[in-house]
Amino acid sequence: MAQTSFVQGRSAEGAFPHLLRSWRQKRRLSQLDLALTAGVSQRHLSYLESGRAKPSRNMILQLSETLDVPLRERNDWLTAAGFAPVFKARPLDDPQMGQVMAAVRMMLTNASPFPAIAIDRAWNIRMSNAPFDMLTEMIGADLWSRVGGAERNLMRLFFHPGGIRPYVANWKAIAPLLWHRAQREAEALGGQEMKQVLLELAEYQDADTLWAAEDAALVPVLPLEVAKDGAHVSLFTVIATFGTAQDVTADELRIESFFPADEETERLFRAAAAR
């Protein structure tokens, strides 16, 4: 989708130079910095950005690797320069994804009795473990239908009017950090899907709240605090990614594990698992 809309909006001759220049600027590198890091001459890099020289396939892969461009966007670079895409985007149930998904399931299972989820770059929940499902059901059995969307989306869970905001005890502290994290990731990863989610949710947000970040700098790790019907949980997250992904789906997949930030939360989840 991103590739098609981009090509429609810009000529093939100007597509690759624009992509190269925009990603270099996104990474805050000068032409000289990128040339030195990638092992190419600054003059040749300048010619590539101006369209005076056409890149080879290997040069595209070399520069995109140096700039840490996500695999989906590397395919866009190749297409824009007239080459076939290299990186596949296999579905999760593809046989070649078997070992990857086995690792994901193992991580989600081993996280128990605490919640864990696998999300893509738009924060759509692709897999979850039983403790996470228990947590969302504690807030409301109809929670996902209230926030809408074709996928279970973590941003909609937090920022849609039908989501968990009324139950987040430290909303003014954590909401700005989550919103700005999503913005940074969308920019750094070229995530058009996340940008669309943010655009949809922006109309519901109070600008003052999103910039408040109350008490955000007072603790080592800011937990998510949820309170409902006398129960209170406090959780912080740790994120894991695949270090050598060569598939678009694996490249965009992340494991977000939730850990108890206090003894009360730990006891609650361990008791629930024992039951």
C-alpha cells in the first residue's frame, strides 16, 4: 500500500532519490556522515540523491542497511529504483515461520503468570497469553468491541473513548509517554499504519494531558496502574525484537512482556494462575 501510493505521487526517476534523502535526514546524518559509514564516496552519494546517478541493487541494500531502514521500506527502495523486492512478508501461519512462531509462543508462555503480547509496528496484537486476556476481561468483556477496529490494537485500547482510560490511575503521567513513544516509532520505522491510527485517535485527545507527563521523571520505570472494582494492578513493560530478521513480518514483530511493579500485583497474578 505504501509503495503504491508513493509511486503514484512521484515519478519513478525521483522516487529513489527522495527516499534516500528523506531517510538520511530522518536519521540526522549529513551526506558525509552517511558516505563514511556506508563506505561510499560523498560525491557518488550526492549524485544518487540528486538523481544524476542510478543505484545498483547492492548499493540500495548497503545504504538501507547503514540507515537501519525497516525491511518493508527497503522493498520500497528497490521498487522505486526499478528492482524487484527482496524481502518477503510471510503470514504468521506460513510453514517457514514455524520456528519463529514457536519462539514467540515460548516467550508468551514463559511470561506466565504475567501478561505478554506479540504486536506489529502498528501495535496490533497478533498473539497474547492467557494472563493478558484475563487482564482485559477484568476491565470489560466487551472491551475490544468498544474500541473498534479490525484488529485488537494497543493504541485504541488506551486512547479510544471506549478504552481503558477511566481505569488508568496514573493517566496524566503515562498517556503522554505512550503517545510520544508511538509517534517516535512511527517516524523512526516509517510506519504509515501507526500514523493512520494516531490520526484517527488524535481527535479524542486532550492536548494538555498529552503534554503534561506528571511525575514521569520521579521513578526508574513508569508503571501502568489500572484500578477497577477494588482490584489494583501496577505493571511495567520490557520489549524484545528479533535481532537478525530477514522477513518483513518477523522484522515488525515485537514481544511486549508486562512485569509486576509491586508485590500486590505479583500476588494477584500468581493467585489467578493458581486458580
